Amino acid sequence: MSTSRIILPVLLALMLPILSHAATFAEDKTIVVSAPPPDNTYLAGVSVSVSAPLPADLAAAGGTVTTYSPIKGDALITGGTIHLQEAVEGDVRAAGLQVLIDGPVTGDVVVGGGTVKVTAPARDVRLFGLQVLATGGAEGPVTIYGTDVTLAGEYAGDVEIIASDRLIIGPDTHIRGTLRYNAPQQIEIPASSVVDGGVTYTGSYAYVPTNAEVQKFAIAGAGIFFIVRALAVMVAAGLLAGVFPIFSAPLATRVFTRRYARLSLLALLGFGVLIAAPALILLLSVSFVGAAIALLLGAAYILLVFLSYLYAGILAGGAVRYLATKRSATLISWKDAIVGMLVFFIAGSLPYVGGVITLVALCITLGALVSNLYLFAFHRTTSWHTEF
């Protein structure tokens, strides 16, 4: 199973509010959901609070995300501090610095974070963190990777734990399956705790991961890298659109007001710059005099391509704004830029077609950017809105 098949559906869920009119989508600094929405709910903000029952799925991102009411669907949440206080009838997927799950989960729980605490029962449980506390029990298998791990409760299936520092089995713990663990030293299981299937200690120095475990590590690492890249470009696009809005408007005007023939010319110009510039830099670098010029041109080229990529995401935000609200696509806020960058990044990561989407959007944006820079540098009396 490829990494993209696992990671992309997770991030694609964040695009659904843009593509669906039935879902509820909100983004603001502080979001409080106090009335039940009609369908799936998608929230993004610094502080997100849900105090009304949700009839379907919840996807949320924020500095603090707290739910005080039950969720009948799945929960997909990322943030600094995440606290689920009531029941979730579907699956829970969460990643954050601190993740607390105090409500029962009917489906699976997959959580990654600095501090992870699951105090309510679930079906299958997979936890990854520095400090992990699992006391809620589970109906299916349990896998825990952490530095400091504490386990207690009722577990119907097998339990596998890898603790790099310390592992504690709490009193009155009952594991009906097997317990397989890796830790710096063997643990003492309390007399009140029972493991029906037996205990296997692999030993920290003797532990060799299986092929399946290696695959899990690889997928988790690729997933984290994918998400970090997405967040990085989203923040960069938001800052670029928010700090320098004067540059976004003329660029959006040049792209969105062109007919297809004119837009093709912009794409050809961008493609020409993308291909010809490296060749020119290479030719200049072979001579001593041209080496310094090649170095400057190389730095400018890299910066220009990077800006074109960011502005492609920003322009995607303008397009999303128009499709969702029918408002002008040329007035792009930093919020639009973040959403557009997410859409563009995910589209560019799709198998087979992602590279083509990225290249076409990059060439169009690069052509528009070069054209605007040319008009600005040579003080043309023609407006930036003039047809290219």
C-alpha cells in the first residue's frame, strides 16, 4: 500500500467543505459550535470549541480543539491541544502536542502526539507519543510506541508496546490476549493484573522490528513529512498574501481575466523561463567572469520559482473563493491563500496527474509573475491589467 493512498484521504477530507454544499465549514480565530449542524462539520481556527451534538463527521484544525458533545461520525483533528470529552461513534484520527480522549470511541483510535492520554474504551488502538497513558481498554489489538508508557484497563486482544524509557502496567489490568513489549528492562506486573495469553519481553538491545513494523515506521515518517511540508507551504502562502496583498491582486487579475489563448501564452512564457534560465546559468558558470553573475541569477531563479509555487497556491485560493461564494477571485485574503495552498498541495501530490497539475499551474503563475515584473521594472505606462 502506497503512502499517498493512506495520507491523501486524510488531507482530502479537509477539501470536502469546498466541494460540498451540504457540509458546514467555518474558519476564524475563535470558533464555537453551539447549534447542531446539518451534516459534516469542518472547522479551522486558533481556538475551536464544539458544544453541540454533531450528526456526522468532524474535521478540525486549531491551536486548541475541544469537544463537549458526542460525535456520531468520525473525528479527524490536528492541533496543539486536543480534548475529546464525549463519545465518538466512528473512528478517531488525531495529531497534536497534547491529545486527551476521555469519551468512549466505538471505532478505531489512531493518535500521535507529545502527550497522549486515552482514558475511555475503543475498538482497535494505535498510539504514538512521548508520554502515553492508556487506561480505557480496547476490544481489539493495541499497539503503542512511546518514551514513557503506562497501560491499564481491560483489553480483549493482543497488546504490543515499545517503550524507549519506561513501561508501567497498572494494577487490575486484564489482557485476554498476549502482551509483547520492548523496554530498557523487564517490568514487574502487579499481582492484581492478568495476561491470559502470556508475556513476551523482546529486550531493548535484542529488538529487531518485523517487516510489517518497518513498513509502519516508514509510512508514519512519510506521513509526518508530508503533513509538515503541507503546513509549511500553507503558512508561507498565508504570510505572503497577508503581508504583501498588493502583489496578489494584479497577479490574480492577470490570470483570472485572461481568455484561454492569453492564458496559454502566459504558460508558454513561464515554461520558457523555467527551462531556459538553468541553461543560461550553466553557460555563464563555465567562465570566471560569468560565475558571479551565474550565482546571482541562480539565487534569483530559485526565489522566483519558489514564489511562483506559493502564488499558484494563493491563486488557487482565489478560485476556491469564487467557486464557494461567487465573490471576486482577485481579492484574496490570507485565509483564502491558506485554503488554496492546501488544495493545490494535495492536488499536486496525487499519483500520476499531480506532477502535471503542479507544472501547468507553476508555468502559468511564473509567466504572469515575470510579465508583471517586466512591466514594473521598465515603467511601462500600460496598466498591469493590460493583456499580455
